[in-house]
Amino acid sequence: MNNEPLPAPKHVRFVELSAKALRALADGDLAGGSAEAGVALDEHFVGDRARWIFGYRADQLAKDPSAAPWIARAAVSEPDGAVVGDAGFHGPPDESGVVQIGYTVVPGYRRQGYARAMVTALLARAAAEPGVRTVRAVIRSDNEASLATIAGFGFTRVGEQGNERDGIEIIFEIPAEARQGE
């Protein structure tokens, strides 16, 4: 039997990525994005997929600045202050009170509990908002790490969808209040 203590759960705080920070990252300007965010971002934030996502989020904010509290945050490990990824919602709650979470862990910090910490924080944020009734996670069917991450949170598989970029994605949901107080 292994008597080693379990590692302490990770904790993260979120730092908003403003429209200017998002645009800088979308343009590949890591120094400018870091300066705008006020934290030292990793090269991961200007990789091809990140640049596409951050460009999309910058355009989203240009169309609807009121979405800013919901999207695109750098995830900073506490208490050490390392930027370990990004997380947020795909936008404010829709007319049915549904928000969709999204998160990415910087490769050097994967498999250390940071994705779980990000999901925990996102669920707490959603539960604290009166307009949110349901939290959705949409995960590629071959993304075993994310599927394992959400497995312990009580999400229910409600369907699947496909698209050219990501292939088959599984749709999961959980009532927002189910995770309140964690």
C-alpha cells in the first residue's frame, strides 16, 4: 500500500484578459499581452490555437463589451503566482441560463491538478450568479484528460455534436447550484 500523502489541491485565481490583451495575444505579441494582463504569460498564449481563440474572444468583446466579466482569464496558481493556463466561459448566460466553460492548462503544468482547480473556480463563479441555471462543458471525444477532469464533478452527458475543426464533441451539463459552496 502506498503511504505517500496525497498532493494538496491546487488553487487558482483568475486575471482578466482585456480586449487589448486578447488582441495583442491574437497578434502574437506575448510581451504586449503580458503587459496588458499584468502577469507574465507563457509562450502557450501565442501558439496557433491560442492565437485563434484569443482573436475570436477579442472580436466577441468588440461586439459585446458586456461579455468581459465572463470570458478569457489567465489562471494564476496560488500562492506562487505562476500562470498555469487560461479559463472562462464562452460568454454570458444565454436566455435559458446556460453558460459553457472552457479551460486550457499550459503544457508544463498539466497533470498536476490545475484543470480541476480551474473547473472548481468556474463552477463556483457560475453558482454565485443568479442568472445561471446550467453549466455546460463540451469536450472532444478524444480529449481523455478533460474527460477525466470533469468526471468527478457530477456532469451528465446530454449529447454530442460534430464540427470540422474539432470532430466529435461530447456535451455535458450540470445544474449551477449543484456545486455551490465548494
